[in-house]
Amino acid sequence: MPPKRRPPPKLYGPLGDNGELQFPPPKSWQERERERLESERNSVVSHFRFAGLVYIEDLVSGAYDRKEKAEAEAKRKRIEKRRKEKEAAEIAAKEALKK
């Protein structure tokens, strides 16, 4: 007697592998493949952004200028924070010597 055939699993329904209701429902093969290809494409694009190259899209949209300003502001804040920490350490050292 041939083995009993099992029904194919429902890949596109709201039930998970263990038969319980799953939210969000499992993604179809097409959606998973599209996401995989998109993530590969994004990683390749970010991999090829060399320092010194400026994309015209970034210049036109103003993203390049915003990025430069944000980096300069972050650098200024780091320097200011370091300076304040140094001053606080000097004041603490002077107070420790007075005691």
C-alpha cells in the first residue's frame, strides 16, 4: 500500500508552521525574494559610495549640504564636550589639592 500523501502546507495563509494563527501572516516567496534583492541592491549601492565622490542627486536635493552641516555640528559638539570635561577635571583636581 503506497504511503498516505500529506496535503501541501499553506504557505500563504495566516497560519504559521505549527498550525497556530500568526500575525503578521507569513510572507509569500515573491515578497521574501523581492526584499532580499532590494537589500542586496542597497548594500551594493552603499558599498560603492566612495569618500570624495558627490552624487548630483545629493547636490540638487541639498542632502550633501545638510550632511556637511550636520557633521560639522557634531564635531563642534564633541570638541565642546571634551573641553567642558577637561575643565571639570581641572577644577576637581584643584579642589582635591586644597583639601
